[in-house]
Amino acid sequence: MSDENLGAIAWLDLTVENAQQTRDFYQQVVGWHAQSVDMDGYQDYAMAPTKTGEPVAGICHARGANADLPAMWLPYFLVNNVEQAAADVKALGGVLCTQIKTMGNDRFVVIKDPAGAACALYQQGSS
């Protein structure tokens, strides 16, 4: 990843108890279109601004890999090295809310900054 992308928002996630109801809400209110994502027994949703657009956000059920995520919009900020970023979080008074997780070739960790605001740090992998 080039340094010009560091810190950019790579993704937004919303983890909730009823993802279908929340999906329908954002489809109606914002105009997003949903793409179902199979989660091995249930569906989460990748949300795109148009029918043919690239997804920009996820609306997920609070279960499985997402069971420990807070029910709020969670931005994923790009970092070069998620391990180093996680170490920096702890050294600077922040808290790791999850372990570092893997999704495909990518890795992320949910954190809280010293003020208590949550976000995720996201390292893109190589194909």
C-alpha cells in the first residue's frame, strides 16, 4: 500500500442483532443496494451505493466472527502493519477490543482510543 492511502477509510461495518431489518432501513433511507454474503448458515450484507457499484459498507449479524463487535458504525482505517499499529495503540493508552483477525488475505483489529471511541485498523493483504 502506498503511503498516500494510510489512514484512509477502507470500509464501514455495522453489527446488529437484526441485520435484515437494518439492511432494509438503509436501503430505504440512504438508497443503498444489498448484496448477500454467505456466513455459513446465515446472510450478512455488503451495501453498495448503486445496483452496479462497489460495496462500501457491511451490515452484519452480531454472531459468529462478529459476536464481539459493538453495535455502531465502525470505520476501518488502513495501516501498513496491523501488529505494529496494535502495539502502538497499547503504548499510547488505547485498548484492543479484539484479537487481530484474518479475513481472506487481509487482517484487522478493533480498538478503542484513549477517549473510548472504537474503530478498526485494517491491513490489506497481498493476493
